[in-house]
Amino acid sequence: MGLVVAVAAGAALLAWPSVGVAASPNGLAGISLPGFSGHVEHLSVRGPDGKLLPVTLRGGTVWPRVRLRPGERLTVTVEIRRPSWIGWLVGGQEKRTMTVVTPAAHIRSTLLRPRRGSAVTVSFVEPVSRVAVGDGQLRRLGSRRSEVPLGIRASGRATAGTTTVAAAVRPWETLSQPARVSWFVPGSRTSVVAEPGAGSRISPLAPLTLTFARPVSAVLGSRLPRFEPAMPGHWEQVDSHTLSFRPAGLGLGLGGTVRVSVPGGSLAWNVTAGSTLRLQELLARLGYLPVRWRMPAGSPSTPAEEVAAAVSAPHRTFSWRFPGTPASLRALWKPGSWNVVTEGAVMRFENVHGMATDGVAGPQVWRALMHDDLAGRRSDAGYNYVFVHETEPQSLSLWHDGRVIVTSPGNTGIASAPTAQGTWPVFEHVSVGTMSGTNPDGSHYHDPGIRWISYFHGGDALHEFPRASFGTPQSLGCVELPEAAAAAVWPYTPIGTLVTIES
């Protein structure tokens, strides 16, 4: 009798309707419950990391309650409670587990050949429900489509171009990673398109992608596009028609223009400039300013971090390096704004590094500043400042690292050729030279052998000049000094040193 019951139970178990778990055309998974198979007692979905995901079961379909990434491998587990009247025979529970992969949107071809005047259209392997083109808004499609117009008509300047496309197959998925799509109307004069677009402003570390109408091998052979000026980084071939350049080190020159030469012409981009605040922070850290800057914890230690800080400066406070800093110098300093103190420091830095001393923080200056900061190379020359009082008796004072080290009587310009008041950085520094020009009466002067010259404003300079007396207006705009005083001052007035003329 026991054998008969066992055989009957086995036959019932094999014949009894079982739960089905399968992929769903719309949801995450489908669950089918044939008659008398029971009811769902427990449903769980776990992500690739094993964490539970919130889901709901509606109409036999499992729907996620959060957005899921495309291509995620998920584990669906369903536990069924069978009716009690049959459970004693075939078992009270049934458990089914299935692995599903969320669908991903794939573009059939990222190189398009639309007819002139037609809509540029992307074809997907599987119909998609949502799409985003470039930086545009998300578009929800009324029904899933395999062919999606990009909202661009292939005419005029748009006979060739490039953009990015991101899409989702299911409404409950996040968008796929943007894919770059390029198009060329057959017969168009444009043979290459760039991303970011040529003429745009780009990040110093932004990759540059060039897509050619013909295969790269046919256009360039074994050569690679050439940067002007040369830039650190490397080219890699993405596909048969596309090359991508990834900047290395400190990237593309901050605030500069980079050009890439390709057959038939060149493409150019403007690189984002470094911030004035960060320029001042670096100059202060490296010892070229009369202020110090408190370095925050976690300051840049890699080229990429240094570039990021140059574009978006960390905010910390400045403080004066020396007690008793002259009020006239203090009044010139303003953090975050371009000023003559910053200009002078840039010129001093340029001079130390053998650059043209134009006082402009261009790509070469930024690159050298960041290199020095990463290497910890700081100036130990101290800070110098010259201020000249035109109130009689006229005098010059040289301030160095917190104290006045030279004071001397001097002569400024006569009434018909006055010395302009203001502050300027020294731009030329020669130990001996010839000074020539025009006198107020129209005659010309030519004085060779003038010593200890520091030009700071046009033809105005600090220099020695033999006079019977000093302390009154006698020059044609320069600040004349006795030879001993001029010799003492000159070593402290290299290019970039500020000179203030005040009443």
C-alpha cells in the first residue's frame, strides 16, 4: 500500500502545473501561474552586488520601482505557495530562480550618410522608448521606435556634423552611455568633424575626437594629426573612421588656442583659462607675492588635480607676509581680481624662467607655475617694492622683506615733463645704457653711459644721474638718484618689481 501511495505522489508532482518565470517584453520578468499552481508568496530581485531591489508584481509582470542601468545582470527569485489540499502530496512550496539582463540600446551604425536635405536619423538594433541627443532635453517617444530622427536636417552647415546619442529600451531604465554619431552628406566638402566642435571652448583635459568621411588609413596613411603647438598626450584609433586624442600631464595649455593640422586645413579650439584667484594662490605659494596663502589639506599632488584647481580655485585666505607692509602696496592688492601686484609677480616669474616678460598669464606661464608647484620649487629672492615721494624734498625708499633698506633723495620730472603718478612694474633692467629722447623745447638729448637703469613706465626709469643736488624736480620724467644710491637699489629692482610714484 505504501508503495502505491509513493508512486501516486510522484506522478502527481510530475503532472501538477508549475510556475513559469520568463523574460518580459515590457517589464523586468513575467510570471505565469497555471490553474491550481498556487499563489506568489515571495518575490525578490537582487542586483549584481547581491542587494535587494524594490519591485512590484502587477498583472503577472515584475516591474522595478527604481531606474535600472542597461546591461545589468539581475537574479529573480519567485516562491509559490501551493493549495493546502494538494500541498501534502506535491509539496507546499515551489521556488524558481532566473537570471535576466536589462536590455541595452545599440546603434546599428554611428557613421551616417543622409541625403542632402533629409532628416538625420539613427537606427537602433532594438526599439527604444527614450532618447537624448547632444545636450538636449530627454525625449519620450510615444511608442518604441527603431528609427529615431535626431532633430537635425542635413543641409547648409549641417551637411556634416557630430553629436552624441543616449537611449533607453525600456521606460524604467536609465539612459545608455552616450554614443558619438557622425554624418556626412555624400558629396559634402566637409571631410572631418570634431567633438567638441571646432571653435568651441574646451577643458584642458578634454579628449578631442576626429571623425573622417573616409577611413583614417585612406586619409592619413601612417601619419597622425599634428598639434600646433605640440601638446602632451596620445592618439588612439576608435574605429575605422575615428581618432581620439587624450591629453596627458598638465593637458592642453590653459587659456590658449590649440590647432590640429589635418589634410586640407586645420581645426582650432580655445582652452579654458585658469582663474585669477588660482594664479594668485600659486604665485603666493611660490614666493612671488607679498602675501602668503594658507594651503588647504589635500592640495594638488597630481597634474590632473593641479589643472582642476587652476580652473576652479580652492578658496582659502591670504595674509601679509611681512609686518609693516607699506599702505600704498596694501591698497593695490585685491584677491581674485587682476591688479598690478599680480602683473608684477607674473613678470618676475616670467623673467626667472626665461620667458618673454609681458605680464600675461598665458599657457606657458600656467604650465611652468603648475610644474613648480608640483615640484615644490619656491623663490627665495624675497619681495621688493620701491616708492617715490614727490613732495619736496623728494625721496626714494626701497622696501625689502618687511623693512626699508635704502632711502635716498631723488629727482622726478619737471613741470613740463612730469613723472606720472601711479604704480608700474619694472619691465627693463640694464646696468648701463644710453638714454635719448626729446627735450621740452624740441631739441634732442643723447646720454651714453647711464648706469643702474630700471625702466618702469614708458621712458621713465630709475637710474643714476650726475646732479649738483637731489630732492627737487629736475628730470624729464625719470627718477634720478645719486650713483651710490642707484647702485644699491638696482640689484633689488629686477623685472616685475613694483615702483609707486606718489605725492
